[in-house]
Amino acid sequence: MQNASHYFFNRGFAMTNTSNRTNWFLSLIVLHLALAFSSCSTINAVPPEVNLMRVDVQDVTLSHVNLLADLRVFNPNEKVLTIQGVDYTLHLEGIKVFSGKSNLSQTIGPQEYGHLTLRLSSAYWDIVQLFNKLPNKSDVAFSMQGSIRVGGSRLFAQRFSFDKQGIIPLQKTTP
């Protein structure tokens, strides 16, 4: 009988010890999750300001026209802002000519500007439609919609939408 009580006592102690380890492990997981979520909620980021600064032809292939679009991003926040990527659609003269995603990562200091360069590619058909609308025009109307992902980690990044319209002046070349 003494052996049986000794067995149950030791077994109960072992279960308590295992249960303490489980509780400690669960507490540790909850603490890490709380820290992760609290660090995301302390950002309270104001949406960055995104502006299309210029569009340049990079090269022309047999099937596509490749451009570079320079974006200027202003961080209006009091804390550093880490950009995790940009999703975008660019319309020129009402024709959707470019869309895509960029996973560029860049850090912009508080109250500072950063610059992103996006590689854009468009099929000739979209460009032909655009050129049919351009004769005798000195500017091209553009609209750019998309979202910018901001945050310290890709998992908890916040997404801010942007929608910009404007005019791109065409440079005239003389023969």
C-alpha cells in the first residue's frame, strides 16, 4: 500500500510539474503575441503621402514597353515608417496601361521624404490605344490607384490606399 501511495504521489507531482510547464509555455506564447500586437498598435501610422513624380521609358522590346515610375513618399508621422511594398494601377488618358506589385522595402524617417522607383511594363496594344488619344496633346492625364503596405514586419503590415490624378507634360522633340 505504501508503494501505491508513493506511486500516486510521485505521479501527481509529475503531472503538476508538467501542468506547470504547460501553463508557463502558454503564458510565454500569450506574452509574445501581446507584445507583437501591441507593437503594431503603437504605430498608429498616419497614411503616407504618395506622389507620382515622373515616368521615363526604360526600353522597348518586341512585345512590351518598359518604363520606370518615380514615386515620392512623405512620412507625416513622428516615427520611422517602413514601407513593405506597393500595389498600383496606372491609367494614362483613361486607359489602364500598367498594374502590378512591388515588394520594395524602404525606411523613411519622421517628417521626411523617400523615393521609390517602380518598374512598369505594358503590352503594345495598350500603348497603341494610348497613342491614338495623344495626337496634338501637350500633356497626358494620369490617375494612379493602389495601396502601400507599411509596418515593421510583413505579417502585421498596415495597408493604406492612395488615389492620385494629375498631368504629365509631354516633352516635344524637334527634328
